[in-house]
Amino acid sequence: MVIVSRLSLLLSLVAFAAFGLQTKAEAFSVAFSWAGIPPCQTVSPAFILREVPPGTKRLRFVMRDEQVPSFQHGGSTVPYRGSDAIPRGAIRYIGPCPPNDERHRYQWTIEALDNLDKVLGQASTAAIFPP
């Protein structure tokens, strides 16, 4: 009986420790502007990041047209080396191209990834194109 109790206690401690190691993804912030970005091209805007989670090795960018969410604009993953600035043109994607002089709202979602592609944090931002 004592062996079973100790084994149960040990298993409970291991489960608690494993649960404690799982951390919730942190939020961070991002800003950008469509100013100077040509329509229907693949030139991405520059991004300014704040409070990127420690341990981030890559940033995954995905863009979505809120008026036509079924259109896949794509995105890409870029290395993160500690800079809070991602330069213009760094992201591979299909740029904003709303039809017939319409204005669409585009949302960017950015995930901070560690070296095992675990999501450490997420940020999102949106703006209307053309500005």
C-alpha cells in the first residue's frame, strides 16, 4: 500500500511539473503602414515590433483580406535576431489588390516561434488598403 501511495504521489508530481512547463503564448505588439506600398505587387510593408517574447528565433507572418477571407495572400517566416524592425519587402506574399477601386481591410497575424516552431506569442494588426 505504501508503494502504491508513493508511486501515485510521484506520478502526480511529474504530471504537475509537466503541466507547469507548458506556458501560455505571450501577446506582443506590431505596427505597420500601407503608405508607399504599390497595389497588386509583392512588396511587403515594414513592421515595427514591441515586446517580442524571449526565445523567439523566427516570426511567421500571414495576411488575410477581411472582405475576401477565402483569398490566400500567404505569408512567410523570417529569422528574428532581436531587432524590432522588419524591413519593407522582407515578407513573401501576394500583396493587397482590391478590385475596382475598392478599399479592403487587411489583417496581419504574426507568430513568434522558438527553435522548435513552438508558438511563444502572437500579435495582429490591420489597416485599410489603399491608405
